[in-house]
Amino acid sequence: MARPTTISTERILEVARRLFLERGFKATTAEVAREAGVAEGSLFKRWKTKQELFLSAMSAGDEDPVWIQTLINNAGKGDLVEHLTSAAMQAVDFFRNLMPIMMMSWSNPIGATPGLPSHLCQPNSKPVQVIKKLAGFFDGEMRRGRMARRDPEVVARMFVGVMVHFVFLELVTKSHQELPLPQELFARGIVNMIWNGTRPDAPGKETSR
């Protein structure tokens, strides 16, 4: 007798994420189960409520984004400008995928402070972790003498902030084809601007907190 097919949690979350993005929180667990090819009851063996399934589907996961991992792995090695440019390109792709999820999660703040999804109300939330790790990367490069001493958190916030803004503006102007800007041109331009203020021989007083 053939063993029943086991549907992975990742597959169920993939289906749930797509349905929630398409239909909002009104998408049902029955629809998720049907499209994932599992019994609805099996969903509740993994998630106690529809709210838990929604939050799991809408979360970005526990792992660091690939672009952060790659930067950290390349710390102290190779061409820093090229590493940052590659990370900027990857970050834009990352936020293109994340932005719709965040907007949907933001509009359905289940069990959280009004206006905020619950996973953003936790101490040391994922966005905070990303800024801290990126600031740590910049601080390490400054200590190695590969960058001028600046406030590493400010540099990290600048780097992440412009990537998020690029994706947001891309979303709100895409239907009218306004302000078109190639991704690589943007990434290299932003990195060059940051580098001009942080290269080892950059003028200006060292700043730290």
C-alpha cells in the first residue's frame, strides 16, 4: 500500500502567503488546504488558528537575508565597493519580495499594538536585527581601516533605507511608468555616494557614539 504524500510546511506556507496576498485575511483555511493538497484539519495540527497560519505565512523567516549573509562572509576581503554594490542589488530584490508581504501584514495587525503586526512588536525584531548586523559589518570594516570612521548605524540605516525607498517608489509609480531607473544604475550610484563619504581617505572628522 502506497504511503500518503507528505506536504511540507514550506509548501503550505507558500500557498497561504500567495492566497493572503491575493485575497487578504478573508482567504480561508479551507482554500489554503485545498490548493496545498492537504486536509483542512491537518493545518490545525501545525497552526492552532488561522491567525497563527497568517502570521507564519507573512513572516520573513528566521534566517538572515542572503545579502546580509554574503556581506558578513566577505568582511575584510576583496573589493568592498563591489561587495556593497552586489549587496545593494540583492537587497532591492529582497525588498521587492518583502514589501507586499509587509504591507499585507501591516494592514492586518493581529494580536498586536494597533497599526503594527505582532512580530514587529517583539523586542529585537527582525528589522532591528538586520540594522544591528549591517552596522556590525560596517564597524568591522572601519576597524580594519577599509572605511573611514563614521557612525556605523547611520551608514547601515542609509544603506537599508534607500533600498526600501527605491522599491516603494517603484511600486507606486510602476503603473504609470514614471521615474524609471535601472536597478544596477541605482545600486552603483548609491554605493558610490556612500563610499565617497566613507572611503579610508575621506575628509571629515571621525564620528562615533
